[in-house]
Amino acid sequence: MQFFHLYKKVGLAALLFASSVFADIFDMNGLYRLQYGPNLSYTLSGNSPLVWGQWLSQGTGTFSFNWIEPFYDLPYGNDLDPNAAFLRLSADVDISPFYGGFRVGIGGRPLEMNPQIEARFLYEHYTYFDSNVEMTLASNAENGSIADSWNADWITNRIYSDESSVDFMQNFAFYFDLEYTFGKDALLGIGAHFTFVDISTEFEGKSFDYRRNIPVFSRDYIIDLIAYAYLPFTKNWAVAGFLNQYNTGNSKSSRNTYLKEPLSYTIGLLGPSLRWGDSAENKLQLLGGFWMREKKRFYCGRLSQQFLVHLQYQRNFTFSIKPVPKH
């Protein structure tokens, strides 16, 4: 049995490495280097712990479409202006060894100004590929500790087995972002994302969100606070950084005992970014970082297991639209 669990872990790690993709953590609001009108891109990105055991390595490839409709002039084919006001329609398809699904969204930036304020609404729908597992969401004598199940070993020992299931998740998300652009493509941004989670499962509502790497209840909410920076120092090279904090809700019984405790963790990444190409721009980023849970009793690992490495490749495609002169 131990050999089987080891074989499954090695096989899963090889699958993730072969796909070269991980969770879409770092996208800087998904607008960088887009043009007015239609835009296509795909992203392969990944983070993995330096020492296995706590952080779950994830795999996701994303294919994205964005339509940027300006509110005033119609400069289709031109790069976005720092102070542009526009309507944004988006559609994304995600695929990973753990889940697959799609996101559709609508939003925009109503004001011509820099810094820019953007608001968006997104609907997300995902299918667990026999990967949803029952998590401990409240520490007590009967169920044990949250730290016992919130780790990579617990999950990989149970996925694709009779202890996992094919379930469905739908989310309703509201994004609010503030972004400031300066110099030659440099930008700073902060944001607050509110997501309402709805999962159909037989695990008494005790599930795991693979996109955000956190346990969730079947009816839950997630507050995601972000800060990011992209600072070019040559035409092709830049420094990229990202800070993210996830927070989930809580649920109590009629006896005022926890059915689910509030959970949270923070992750920070920093490193070089390389871009090249004109008509179809490519961007490659290699970031190192650290993650931590706010409550120590929810973590039973070592300090070395909290260090991460993140690799991300993104390619944008244009529709060969001849730029429309700006008025």
C-alpha cells in the first residue's frame, strides 16, 4: 500500500511536470499588453514547493479571450492606453489534472484616468476529475486537526480513489482593482476579489478548492486581497512581484460550535520577467517566494516546506487588425 501511494505521488508529479502548468496565480489583472478589440492568449504557469509535503503543487493551462471595447474613440488594434476607459468581455477555459472548467466575465473601467479603477463580475464553473476529497474544516476531538488534512500528503493519498469523487463547483466572483501605470510599461496594482462558492458534493460540504489551494465549505465565500508590480529595467527584462492573501468564511451549528472555521494564508513571489516578440508577444517569468498560514495551529509542517518556485509562460495573439488612427 505504501508503494502504491508513492507510485501515485511520483506519477502525479510527472504529470504536472510534463504539462508544465500550475495554478494561475499571477496574471496582473489579465490586461498587460492587450489591444483594443479582440485578444487571444494562453498561459502555462506553475508553482511548486522546494520541499514536498504541505503545499500542493497544482496544474492549470488557461486559454483566454478578451474583447476590449473603448467607450470613446474606437482605436481597434492599438495597445491599451494607461488612462483608457472601456468595457471588457472575457472568457477563459482551464484544464488541469485535478479539475477543468470555464469562466466568463463582464466589467470595465468607466473613467479616463491613471490610476485606473476596474470592476468585474465573473461566473465560474468547474468539474472535479475524481479529485474532490473530504477535508477537516473544524478542529476538535472527533474530527482531529485542520492541519492533519490541509496538506499535500493527505490529498494525494486520496485523489483518484474510492475516497474521492467527481463533483461540481460554481462560483460567483466580484473583482475590484486599482492599477497605476508609469514609465515604460511599469505598473503597480492592488485589488480585492470576493467569490461566493457553491459546490455539489456528498462530503457534508467539506471540499478543497484546487485553484486557490484552500479547503472550502459547499456554501462558502473567499476574500482575496492582492498587490502586484511589474517594473521593466530594459526593453526585454523586468522585475515582477506578487502578494496575495486568501480568506474563507466560517459556519456554525445551532449549538454555536464550528462546522467550518475561517481559514487564510498569504503567498508572496518575486523574480525576473523576460518578454520578446512583436506581433505575438511572449513572456516568461521565474519567481521565488514564501507562503504562510496566519494561524500556526493550522500548520504542522517545517519552515523549509513554505518556500516556493513559480514558472509562468504566456503568449498573446493578435488578429492582425490594422490599427485605427486615434483622434
